[in-house]
Amino acid sequence: MTINITDNARLQIKEMMKEEESSDVRLRFGVKGGGCSGLSYSMGFDEEINSELDKVEESNGIPLVISQQDVPIIEGTTIDFKQNMMGGGFTIDNPNAIVSCGCGSSFKTAANAGTPDPNC
């Protein structure tokens, strides 16, 4: 399994999936270039699956789609949802990240640093 989704994240994702127009959506999780440290996480719902480019799996009852090129960068990542007095949000714990920015949404790995965003 590439991604681990905690029970708290599963509950939040299930609630969000109920609001989608289609009942055949999956959570698409991956990375994109940019952010303070060079890479940032990408998470959203998607119905489209490219059988040659995507890896499809399930974690804690959540159907996932991950681009094959992102798998080495996010292998072993845990997605959690934390609630605090200021609200709530998803947290990402990526064992491959060697540097993260202060907000936690941007990172770089030893193998793939991406291109840092000079505006961060």
C-alpha cells in the first residue's frame, strides 16, 4: 500500500465524497512542482483513471488514484485529519520528505527536489 489514511481522515474524506455529483469518485493524491521547498501535495476527487499512468488502490476504505510517477515520492505517506480550536485540516506525514516548509504543504525529497517557488 502506497498511502495510509487514518480513521479521522477517512471520516472527513467520506463526508466530502458525499458532496460529489458522481458516486464513482476516487481520491487522487500526488505531488506537483512548486511551493517553498520545490514540491507540494495535490489532493482532490477524480473519476478519470489512466490505466497506463495511474496506480489504483484502497486505503482504509477510501479508493485512491496515484500517478505512477508520484509513487516513489509519496510511498509510505500517512494522511490524517486534525481538528483544533482554529478549525481542522488534513496533515501529511511523508517519510520521504527531507525538508518541509513552515506551513507543511511544501517539501522536497533527496531524489526529487522540484523547483522552489521564489514567491514563497
